[in-house]
Amino acid sequence: MATVVPVGDPLPPYGYGPPYPPQVAVLGLIPTVRVDVPLCIVLIVFFVAGAAVNLAIFVRNKACGHKFLPSGVLVGFCLTRIIALSLRIAWATQPWNISLNIAASIFAAAGVVLLFALNLLFTHRLLCGLHPNIGWLPVVGNFFLFCYFLIIVCLISAITALTVSFYTLVPEHLHDCRIVQLFTSTTLALIAFLPIPILLCAAFYPGLRRPEPFGYGSLTTKIILVLATATLLTIGAAYRCAVNYAVRPVWFPGWWHHKACYYVFNYDLELVVVFAYALMRFDLRFHVPDGARKAGDYLKGQHAYKRVSSLAFRASLDERITVRIDGRRRRASSRTEYFTPSGNLARSNHLPVRQRGGSRSSRSSRSEEISNEINGGRDVRETRHVFRERVYEKKSRGRPTRRRSSRERKRSHERRRRRR
């Protein structure tokens, strides 16, 4: 009599060939449908919201001519986290599928390095702003480039070692993979911690030159924001590094392997970092002029953030500014923005009485006034485009006209008939 095999039963969990199941306890343990699937769905919703917020900020900035690529980097990070959580859900439905285990582990380890790189980038910008004589040195720039290169090397090495460990049972090879994983996790933890000592030393070290502010907001707020996010990322990286050192067999995991620690020290901390950057408008705070390569370049774009606190004000550049000069109505360029001595945007109904009439001051005098107000007499060459030549308003646009009499209308009608 033939043996009946149930169709719904899965294949044996341990096959005869690679990939082999892990011999040690993995971080987060084997996912289950009852516990992991609801948690992953909730986290996916939050990461989708984070990606939508940063994507909206990126698109809005691009429409306003405000180039800030780190917003796109955060969108990419949220997408990697969505993929990692989706793979974990699939792994929970098929716990015997080792390939899903490998894919979920790779995406879980690959995403956080984007946040490490962003923190290093903001740290370098703050160092250049606090100490221009130090931050713009070629040695300092090469050091940060080396850190970026080291992040890429560690990521590739960690993914390779993780994949090889699933395809071999040789103890020597497994030992080599473990050494590589320990090296990469320790290096990434140090890189996550690196912005903290750099910013603390830069904040308390007496500078030889005056700081060069950049973007919107004070340098103190920027330092606190980067220090807070670097602390959260360091906690998560240190936790993952400690788990790699504290190895337990698969049948006897430690408390640090359980699901609560896995979700809190990984995804929850990263969500806080993503929303902290987005809600604090890091796209305005950490924006620097394009092509900044030496001391003094950060001051070129500072006039755009001295009095403007959000892109809602900068979007008002599309409005036509009507002013009265020499008894005539003239209209400024659509991309022109004027600052009054009170610090507000100059519009036709906000100008003082003494400024609505009279002759227009020269371009050099206005540039000197704004330059003195922003940075104490420093030359701001980029303010030249603010004072573009005003154009005369056309008669067909808003020019007040009096009502014509019946005789004038009749004459104009006769002239049109003669032309025909």
C-alpha cells in the first residue's frame, strides 16, 4: 500500500546540500507569524511614512532650485528597510527557507551604513563651519573620504562573510568568516561613534577664525542634532557588535538575541533618526552652496537663510513685487527678493513710506548694506543676483485705465472699420 504524503507539509527543514542552517543563534531568532508579522507590518508603515516625507521634501526642494541630495539618501534608506522587513515576513511564513534567511540578513545589515555616511557628511560640514582653517585642510577631507571608503569595504566584507558562512561546514572557513564579521561590526561601531568626539572637540576648541555659519538655524542646534543621532546610531551599532562577540548555540540563545532587543536596537532607533532629521528640516539646516571647496564659500549662500525660515517664504519668489519709483509703476523680476532694514521681505504693502518713493539706490550700496548686516562687512558676491534690473509693467497687466466716453468708443469703432 502506497504511503500518502500530505500536500501541505513543507519539505524537510534541513536539506542535504548548501545553503546550510546556521549553527549559532541569530539576531532576532527565527521569525514567527504570530509575533514578527504584525511588528514588521507596523514598522513598514512607519518607514513608508518616512520615505514619503523625505521624498516630498526632496521634490519640493528640487522644484524651488534647492539641491539637497541627503533627502534622497534617506528615501533610499527607508526603501532598504521596507525590503528587509518584507523579507522577514516572507521568512516567517517559510522558516525552513535558508535563502530567505540570507536575503533578510543582508538587507538588514546593508541599510544602516547610509545613516553612518550622512552623519559623517554633516560632521565634516560642521567642522568646516566651526573651524574653517582646519575643516578645509586636504588632510581632513581625505580622512573623511577614507571613512566613506572604509564603510563600503566593511559592507562588502560583511555581506561576503555572511553568505559564505551559509555555504560551508568547514570549521576553518567558519572561523575566518567570524573574524571578518567581528572586524566589520567593530569598525562600523567606531565609525558610528566618530562624529561624537569630533563635534565635541570642535565645539569646545577655541577657533583661530570666526565661524562660518551655513544653512538655516544656529550652529549649536546643528551640533545637538548630529550628536543626538550619532548617539542613537552608536547604541545600535554597539549592540550588534556585542552580539557578534557573545556567540550562543542555536538551541541556547541569550537574552540579547530575542526579538524585543532586535526590533528596539535596530529599527526603532533608526526610525527616530529618520524622523528627527526630517522634522528638524535638515534640508535647510545643512544646506551649503554648490561648489564649496575653501574657507569663505559657506558665506556665499548665507543671505538666503538669514531672514527666511522655511521654503514657504522662498516659494513666494514667484510673486511679482510692485514698487513705485520716480512716479512710475515698475515691477521687479519674478525671482527677486528684497530685504528691508527690519528684516522682512520687502513687498509693495510692507515697504515703509520713505522707501516707496524716491530714486533707487545703487546696486553696490544695497549689496554693501546686506553684506554688513549678514556677516559684519564680509563680501557676499552671490547677492548680486538679488538686485536684478526691474522691468516696466506692461499696459495690459494691471494698469489702471479710465472709462471711455461714448464719443471715444464711437471713434475707435470707426477706426477699426477703416482698417478692415
